[in-house]
Amino acid sequence: MRFNNILSWRAGARLDFSSNSMFVPDHKPALESDLRRLEKFLEDKPNALVLTGAGISTESGIPDYRSEGVGLYARTNHKPIQHGDFVKSEATRKRYWARNYVGWPRFSSVEPNVTHYTLARLEREHRICGIVTQNVDKLHTKAGSKSVVELHGSGYTVVCVGKTGQGCDYQIPRHDFQRILDQLNPYMEDKSTMIRPDGDVELSQEYVENFVIPECPQCGGSLKPEIVFFGDNVPMARIEKVVRMIIESDGVLVLGSSLTVFSGYRIVLQAKELGLPVAIVNIGETRGDPAADLKISARCGELMPNLFKK
């Protein structure tokens, strides 16, 4: 079966990953006391800023990198792509785009889960002031949240990075870019074996070598998703916006993040420097636990939908 046929089928279908738990690590059930403590935190701090990580999207069927037993690092020796390698190496870019091309229909059809929808509800009820997410899946936006900063960018936009990492202003929606890749690779078959956190998949080397990727139509440079790859920096304007959100908040709630990546951990450090309380809900330990005023080790999808239920 050709991949284009699979793409056509998926375009007309809505995949439901809401009950997908294969990427959720082993955990103990959430307690009623956990729920009450989290409610108390939000009641006392009605202008809280929420920081979310990959742990909230695992329940939608998107794996994370680090979860014990089920994260990508536990299941494979794969390491995420480095920004410098992508910019310098045509082979790296070809490998990335071939995998992303095959994984895109699946990744882009993933639906929000109860945690995403609950955060959208809390925003409408003016119980939180906004969301900073480390995820690139746009599930917060799909769920209806309005005040969202995508700290590491989004997989839904493709931008030019030129030939040295500094590109022109060209950008294109990822769905439109998929159609261009369809035209350039009409005979590629879906030979994927494993979806990964950023939406790409595992493919054979033969598939990758035959894959064709376009150049930027404006300057001839390289194109990449508008994602902050490992080794790259979060844009300063985005950092400044997040800092303003922290200053204007009265506390920070971390959901589903181990805070291993410094760009997320820095938000906890900045909150503590300002004397703001921090609550963390995550399965297992996090880098920010020593600084937390409240730590709950639980699955977000068990706690969040029960918050402030009348």
C-alpha cells in the first residue's frame, strides 16, 4: 500500500488516543487528599501560571523521552536530533524529514486528553493566567486554551534556517509542506515502526536515502520545523514573554515534566527567586522537587478533570 493512500484514509478519520496508556509509566493511583491539596493551591493562587511537559501528552499516545520503562530512551538507543547537525548535514536533514513525513499524519491527528481540556476550562474560569508548554504538539490549542506560549516552538510550522542557521523570513504551514513532500516523493511507502516524541518515526536507511526534500523557495536555504532542537536556544523574545508571565502570576504549577531540560527548570528557579510558590504534579521525581512547595506524584489525567467539580 502506498503512503499516499494511507494519508488519504487518515485525512478523513479522527483517531482517538484519549485512552492510550502505553507510554504512561507505572504509577500509584492518585489520592483524594492529593486532589484537595492541588485545589487548595489553586484557590490560594488564582492567577497561577502552568508549565506543561511531555508527561501530559503521553495519555494522548505521544511518547516522551525519559519516562522509566516507556520513554523513548528506555525503548531505543535513539538520541534526539541536534540543531548543529541539522544545519550542517544534508544527510541529517534528509533523515529527519523522511521520518517526519511518514509520522506527520499520525502525529497531527492526535487529540487532546482530559488534562488539556481541563486546563482550557480552568483558563475560562479564570483560575489560571496562562500556559507555558515544552511540547510541540499544539494539543493545548486544539483543546481551546488561548494564552499559550510554546517554549520550544511547534511542529505545525516550517521555517527557513538558510545555509548557516540564519534563514530568511519564509515559513509555511506544516500541512501545506506535507503536500509538497507528497509531490516530491510519490512512491514512498509507509514503513514506519515507532512514533517518537517530536512526531517522526523509525525508518530504514534505504527509505531515507531515496527521500527528496525541497529548498527554501526564497533563498535556497534549508527548511526545518519551527522547533527548538537540542543544542539550539529558545528565542530571546519568547524568554522575555515567559518572564513577564511569571512576574504577573502568583504561583507556578508544573504538570507532567521532569524539568530535566533547563529551559523549563529555569521557570521554577525564576518563580522561587520572586518568592512565588511552586506546585508539581508528575509521575516520579523531578529536578524541581527540592524547590517545590507542593509535590504530588500522580498521573495528571487522574487529578485534573476532578478539579473544582461542582
